Amino acid sequence: MIQFDRRPNYEFDWKEDFNKKAFENFREIAGIPKDLSVEHVLKNLNLITDEKVNNAGVLFFCNDLRKFFINAGVVVVLYRTPDKADVMDIKEFCDDFVTNYENVMKYIMIFLSKEIEIKGLKRIENPEIPEEALREALINAMVHRDYFIQGRVQIDIYPDRLEITNPGKLLFDEKDLGNISIARNPIIFDLAHRLHYVEKIGSGIRRIRNLVPDVEFKIGSNWFRVVFKRKLVEKFPEKWSERWSELSERQKEIVRLLEENPRISRAKLAEKLGINPSAVQKHLKKLKEKGIITRVGPAKGGYWKVLK
């Protein structure tokens, strides 16, 4: 059997499907010289099989992931209560591998409480779950999932916990978890390593345990789950959760961008969203009226704060 990531993808069309922006972003992060041709780089990254772009290449450099793999993206589900009875929001991420990884992280950070720490003149926000541990768990789920299984990497955010689940059973005994690493998708693993997302030595589980001592790892017959406990114990504040549910997808995207960069300008928001600045201003006004964001300080020199 040929591993999923090495299989040639005969449906991939260079003109229609190749995402040049995703490729150049990868090239820059990985430090690959710009004078090397696309074909040369792809061959050296083992992304060409039988003269065709393989599945790993599609995951990283396609325009529309859903055209090739319906369940290869990431879904984030937000619940009002500690059970699955009351869904507050569902967000699917179906872009290229790197964009999904970065956008999922930015999105879930919106819903985590943060403690404010002042060091000298700097204001530092420490999330209730260390971002490094979340990044480690997410990239492990995306890299090591079984892409032959028709399930998705899923992140469930409850008031009292955050769970990251990926399809695929362990490839070694449970007792060896954290001491041994076997790559189910070696090409994807290598690409993630070139981006400095993972270490070759497979120390991700140990790093998560060091950062979050009470983390739980749950193992099923065909799935793997990481459970992080949260400080909230009952449910999201009712008013906030209702207001969030009422937001449009555009407004939720603005909140994500403000969380990522509180000092972002209206012009930059307009550029990222592909709309005009006056439309951005209207969305910001509505978000303030709904109690989702507030402006701290003056128009010039101030910043946006996402309210929890």
C-alpha cells in the first residue's frame, strides 16, 4: 500500500488548482531560495509522484481543499454548556494546510480567558491554556491524522475544557506515548518540520505535558484526543454567547483579526477582508454595540480589545 501523502493526485490541475500564494508563503517560512523553480522545489520536497503532484502537495498548495478531500480540513465547535446539547457556533477551515493551522489557532484563542501581567512597560496577556501547548496538540492532530478515514480534525471548546480530536489509531503501544514517534504521513511530517512546527525527535507529547501537567490523552480504536481543562466550570456568559451567535461570518472574521492584532488599522482590515473601509467601520460599530469589542485609548495610538 502507498501512504496517503505519497499517492499521486490525478485530479490536480496546475492552472486551476495550484495556490501560488500558499507556495510562496511556504518557501519564505522554510527559507527556500527564490531562484529555484516551483517544479524543482516540489520534487526535492517529495511532492511529485509519477510526474503528478501527490496528496501532500495538494494539502499544502491547493486553492480549494474541499475539491479534493471533503474531510481534510479542521472544524471548531463552540458549546454553551459542558455537554454537546447546546451548540453555540461551528466554524470550518478548508484552506491549504498552513493557512488552516494558523487561522484555527487565531480563532480558538478568541475564546480563551487571559490573565494580564505587567512586566516593566509591557502588558502581557497569558491565556488560560498555554498557546505553545495548543499549537503542539493541533499540529500533531493535523500531521498524524489518518487521511484515509472520513473524519476531520475537530476542536470542541466547552466552558470547562478544550478538546482536540483527530481520526486514526496509535501506531504503537499506548505505554510508549511520549517516548516514541512514528510518522503515519512522513512527507507531511517533513514539511511541518521544515516550517519549524514540529521536531524530528517527536517530543511534542512531552512538551505538552510539561506545559500543562493536568492534560489528558484519550485513545480510542480509531481516534486520538487531547483534553485541556479550563477555568470556567458552568457555561459561557449567556449574553456574550448569544451576541456571538448573532454575528455574521464577516464580523467573526473581524473579531479574529482584532484578536490577532489589536492595533490593526481600518485600512488594513479592509485590505485583508476585501471590502472598503466604510464597510469595516460599520461592522466595527455593530461589534461595539453588541458588546463584543471596545476601543481602548484614542483613535490614534489606541487599540481594540475583544471582550469576554
